[in-house]
Amino acid sequence: MFDFLKRWAKTEHELCQGDLSAFLDGRLTPKEHSRVERHLEECAACRADLEALRQTVALLHAMPVMKLPRSFLISAGEAIRQRQVQRRRLAYAYLRAATAVATVLLVLVVSGDVTLRYQAARPAPRVSRLRPAATTMLVETAAVEKGQEAWMQPSPELSTIVAPAESFGASEAEQTEAAQNALDAQTSEVRAVPSKAFATAAGSPVAPTAAPTATPRPTSTPVPPTPAVPVPSPQPAVGEVQDRGQLPPSLPSGPWAFLDVLRGFLPWIELALALAVALLLATTLWLHRRQRLV
Amino acid sequence: MHEAVGVAQAVDERALVAAARRGDAQAFNRLILTYQTLAYNVAYRMLHDQDAAADAAQEAFISAFRAMRRFRGGSFKAWLLRIVSNACYDQLRVAQRRPTSSIDDMLVDPDHSTVLTDHAESPEDHAVRQDLARAIQTGLDRLPPDQRATVILADIQGLSYEEIAQATGVSLGTVKSRLSRGRARLRDYLQREQELLPRRYRLRNG
């Protein structure tokens, strides 16, 4: 755009100087070409410059061709090596992309989960966390049905808290607990599960066999202070996690049913995601170090 | 040139490029045979150093082989020359970090020993051409790399403006102005340093 203005401000002589090179190559528009020709007729300096430029170009044309010091052909072995390098780089790029996607997904799911739990936890009763040993004897299927209403009234008694375990109320209680541990997916998983799990584990105390991945880690996120809720020892919870698969299918109906089902699976999704991220990250870092060494 | 030969070469090249894209190293080597003299000469004129130019050419061919899949039609020559000039810029950066090697270049100037291809000329002519080539190369060395590359591609290798635009990744207008400035600068240098040129090649003024 400003080229036009720049050209305008130049004198005829300056214009011609800038166009000499393209003039030689016949790359000017007919209008520009005749303009240069006209100026050349009256300007000896430009004629001399053009002639010197023509000679310079001619000298460049005559530059000798250098012989190759060696051949640059790619040997068969080198070609295979290069293809391997190429494949490895491609795989590495995919791996990095997958790691990034998984990490973002994990953060989204966990933060979404935490948000949901905080929101749900607000109207929920202040429930003291129970020791699993005390709850194991108490749960009946009937109690699970009753729990629909029961969870509304805050009660320190075991039955009311444990009974609704499978119903909506239980997940509320569970969320109250989980809110403390939030953000760290694995920890919240381990701690969130028990109240449900207790409900089904009635009469069959499970030995706390530690699942290999469910070992609680110290959370790095600040825990919101909830003085009314004493933090339990997560130790027995570890074993309970495994029992969760046998839950009786008593799902609340209505538009929220799907959400609740999803919420029930959320800890598992989080755990799986966290594992995937850990695995991908470890592989990526390992490959990164190896690639640098090679 | 003979038009029929040119067409046959173009068809042949397209087939070779297609095969090379599928990872056929033999096909790619035939492309190298076609272009290695061009690639090396461009690199040599850019870098004025045999070893650096050979390294740049070899690196360019290897990275071109790896990048074949990303070649999306157009002029293979221009695409390859772009990789070559990028390899040259890499070499220039390396040379900037180690500026001591230029002394060796001045002691042993490889341009003008036995590496010239034309041996059919008399010793005197040969000597004259050596002096001439040396003077012009020194002038090229003084150009900024972008102008140098453009002048080399246009006036030593005879590429069109369009091919140069593709090979250097700039617009036609930029090619035009780089070429104009580079040529003018080289012309001024050769006029200033007349005594570097053999008498019969001195630029006549007016």
C-alpha cells in the first residue's frame, strides 16, 4: 500500500535505479519499462549503472560449476535408519499429544467432579465420618429404600447415615467427605467410596488388602477446613474399594438418573484417567531422555 | 533445450518423487543424482567453504528424504533448494559461533585449485578465470545472506523469480527487491575493487 506512496516521493532517477535489475530481466510492466527507457535516454549515470549491472550479471552467469567433493547418495542402511528416526519422531509426537489430551481431560473431570461435590455438599447434613468397622453390620436392602427420606435429617446415628448409602443421600454424604480431599483424584477416589461400599459390605468385613494403585497419597492441595468432620484414617477404605462392583442397582429415576449413574462411575473414570496420565507421562519422559541420549 | 527431453524428465521426476514419498530410497537417490551438483554449488556459493557446503548439502538431502511426505506438489527443485538454503543458514550460524576458521579459508582457497570442472582451457585462461571467480565470490561473501541467496539462485543457477520465491519462501516483490539490491551491491563492490578483476573483465563505466 505504501509502496505506491514511496514510489511517488522518489525522483525519476531513484525510481529508475531501483528498476534497473528488473529491467534487465524484462520483469517490468510495459508502463514501467517505457518509463525506464525514457529516463535512460536522458541520464548517462543510469546508462552506466545499467551497463555495469549487465556485466555483473554476465560475470555471475559465467561462474564455474564446482565439482562435487563426494557423492551425497543415501545408503540403504542410512535410509532405513532415517525411516526409523522418522517413525520414532512421529510416534513420539503422537504420544505427547495423547499425554496432553489425557492430562487436560483429567483436570477437567476432576475439577468438574469437585465443583459438583461442593455444590451438592452445601445443603447436605453435617455428618460425622464413621469408622467402617462399626458400619458393617448395619445395612439392609430395606434401609437403602428408606434412605431416600432419611438423609434429609441430619442424624449422628449410624443407621441413617449408612443406610442411604446407595441412594442419592449417600452420595451427598460421600461428597461431603470427598470435598475435603478433592482435587487429587486418587485420594478422593479412595475416600469417597467407603460410605457406599459400607452399605453393601454388610456382614462381610473385608480385609484391607491394599489395592496396588489405591494407596492414598498426600494431597498437595489445601484442604478446606471442616472442623465438624473429623478426618478418618483412610486405611480400611482401601480394601472396601474392591467391593464396590457388587452394589445393588437401585438408581434414582428421573432426569437426574443419568447424571447420578455417571457420578457413581466418576471416581473410576478419574482413577483410570490418572493412571493413564501417569503411564503416558512416564513413557514420554523416558522416551525424551532416550532420544536425547541417542 | 530440447523440449521433448524436458517433458520426459518432468514425467520421470514426478514418478520418482511419488516413489520417494512412499519411502523408496532408490528413487530418492536418483533425485539426488539429478540435483546434487546444484545443491552443492548453491551451498558452496553461499558459504564459500567446501566442507561446510558438503555438510549442508548432505544434511539437506537427508532432511529432504525424511520430509518427503510433507512435499505437496509444485516444483521439487524449489522445495529442495529451500531445504538447502535453510541448511546453509544453519551452517552460517555455526560459523558465526566459531569465527576463527575463516583464516584457514584464506590460506587454502579451494575455489581455485583443481576443483573447477572445466579443464579444456589454457593455463592462462584458467588462471584468469580463477582470479575472476575469486573476486566475485568475495563480493558475494559481503552480501547479506538473503540477498546472496537470491543472487546465487537467479544469476548463477538461472532460476526464475517464481522459483526463487518458492525456494526462499518470500513473495515475488521481495525477490525482486533482494535481487535488485544484491546485484547493485555486488556491482558497486566490483567497481570499487577493479584491481581484483582481470583486466579484460573490468567493468566499463559508461
